[in-house]
Amino acid sequence: MAVDQSKYTKITPAKTLQDVWQNFDPTLVIDPDSKQYISRTDSALQKLSFTLINSKHHMHAFLCGHRGSGKTTELNRLCMDENIKNKYTPIYLTAQEFGSEGVHLTHDAVMVEIGKKLSEDTNIDPDLTAEFNDWGLQIVRTFLKDESIKASVGAKANAWIAYFKAQLSTRREWKYEQKQILEPKVQDLIYLLNRMAQDIKNKTRKSILIVVDDLEKGESDAHKDMHKRLFQEHYDTLVQPSFSIVYTLPIYFRAMPGSRIPNDQVFAFSAIRLYDREKRKEAPLQIETESDGYKLIRSFVEKRIEKISNVFENDEILSQLLLIGGGLFRETARAIKESAYFAISRGSNLINEEDVKKVFSQIKKEYQPIVRGNAVPILKEVAETGMWVDGVEPFLQSRAVVEYENGDLWIDIRYVLKKFINELSVPA
């Protein structure tokens, strides 16, 4: 029930560039029990696990990090941890499977997804499942205007869920009176979820642990509105259930002024650091090959390739691709996958400097359109100070700016943008 094992991809170390192209697909989900799993030892991850295992009460936590930094892998690992499973029935949910556009996600929609998953548990009392479906039918019928559709909503079990999700797209247009009708119903739902969780606990002797992944995805203004709606306006709802829940949180919330989420509920980890803050302005930028960060991200590559020297023309080629990846697993995988494509297109068996330059240029061009107007002084100040500045949030979300840690927390412009940003003039 916790993790769908079928979603994992088995990887055989690459022998050819075609294999490299396959093995470094950024969308691959790696089994935490496989040889390709890269164990992160970040203090925040260790503390989250420790607190869940040792706490005598339920807890609500927010796992914060860059997209592509390994949160999903770590959450899957958490759900598979024997110490966790001894105490909890872990249930993994991903917003990508909620069946509605992320920009329309609401606090009650998250609770509905939790209820849907609990209702599927083989230990649940059928009466509670029926009560959950009755709640959904009542909600949908209350806000449906088409009388003919109202009659068909309850035609089969769970049919109401599709109508409920369809209604989410119109929530912004709802009047105050409609919202006032909804909120007491949300409280009823949470009370029901608590009873469902308790029922499962009574039968299994294990508490419920819900993991809700991918809530932090999205870079548009609409996604930012959704994040504000969930984590600011309805924070109280997210932490109201009387069982443990771990939510993913956008990276920029860690330093956002006025965030309602208490620091002790945020478990944040940064991208993997490849160079010192003091050396971030050097050109050419040099990786610290003796650093723990370099060794960690290099092992990510080595575990997917049979022999490094049979893929990269020299070690500097790999170092440049690691810099392009910015210390993020997904971005590193993408850089290597694209470089393999360019090498194959040349008819070569090795990735060389020409391929690296093409990857560098391709990713830089993707970011260039957003570097305009107010973005220029913001990014130039980040490049100069390495510190958070007003307005940096969307660039952290898009990974044009990346957060690192070595002693202190600091941020920096992505490697592919450094020269470009430095050469720009601040608009008058």
C-alpha cells in the first residue's frame, strides 16, 4: 500500500552511449534498495526520519528542497524503512496522480485524495467508506447547477470524485457564500479521516503515515497562487488531521517572509555543493574534486555507467556536465542524457567538449527569455552577494538560482547563466 513497486526502473550499467541515453532519463524512479540508489545523509532527512520513529504523537512535516534534488527518492526510501513500517502504515500519494490540474489544487482536494486512499485499505470498515462517498456526493450535488447531472452523480461508486475534480477549476469564481457553505463540510471530512485512520490503527496496531509528494511542482503564477492557497491560507487545514502527514514544500518557502509554517515543521535540504561560496565568481569555475558533494554526485553517474572512460573523452568533460547539472540529480541526469544524444548524432562513441558546449548552450537558451526587466538586477545581486534578495523566489523555483550549504546557507546563479548574467547591464 505504501509504494507502488512497479514504478521503479531497473538499470543495468551502461556500456554504450545508447545505454547512457536510456539510463539518464531524468524521469526514471530508482528503487531505494537498488545499487543505483544514492543515499543522502543530509541532517534534515535524518532528523525527519528520527522524529517520525521516536515521536510519541502524530506529526505534520514539510519536506523542502529543489525540484530534482531527490525528494521523491527519499520519500520512497522513508516509506520502505523497516523502522518506519514497524510503527506506521505508510501511504504514498503523489499530486501528479490526483487527476486534476495542479494549479487548481485546494486544501479540501488534498483531504479528499487522502480519504480516497484510506477508503481503499483492506482493513477499513465498509461503513466508513460509505460515509466518505456520501460526503462526496453531498458536496458535489450542493454545488452542481445542472439537475440532470445531479441525478447521475451517484450512479456508481466513487463517480462523484470526477465531478468534484471538475469543480476545482471554477473555485476562483466562487462567491463568499459558497465558500462559507464548503468550509464546515471540510471540517466534517477531516473528522471522518481521523475516524478512518483510527479504524485502521485499531486493526493493524500501526499508526497511519501519509506522504503527499509533488505539491511543490510548477513555476507559473497560477502555481504560485496554488502554493499560497495551500500553504498559507489553508495551512491550518493541512495540519488538522490527527495522524502523521509529510507534505512536499516549494524551495522558496524556506526563506519566504511571512510564511505560516513554523521552522520546526520544515525539513529542508539543499542541492549538492560542488564548489565553495568564496570561489563562485571564479572563471573558469572549478569543481572541488575532494569535496563530499563532488564524490556524491559522481557516484550517481558511476553507478549508471559500466566504465566512465568508455563514455567521456576525459574527466574534465564529466566535471563540466556536473557543473551544468548544478548539484541536482535530475538536472545532472538531463545534462548527461543530452550530451549522449549530441555525441550519438556526431557518430561518436565518446562524449567530448563539443557535446558539452551544445548542452550548455541549450540549457542557457531555455533560461534566457525569463532574464528581462526586474529579473536582471535580482539575478545580478544574487551573483554578487550569494544571498536571498526580494523577488528571487520564482528563480529558485525554476532552478535558475540554486541553494547550497557548507556551514552557511547560500544561493548562486546556475553555472550556465553566470557569464550571461555578468555581462548584462541593469535596465535604467
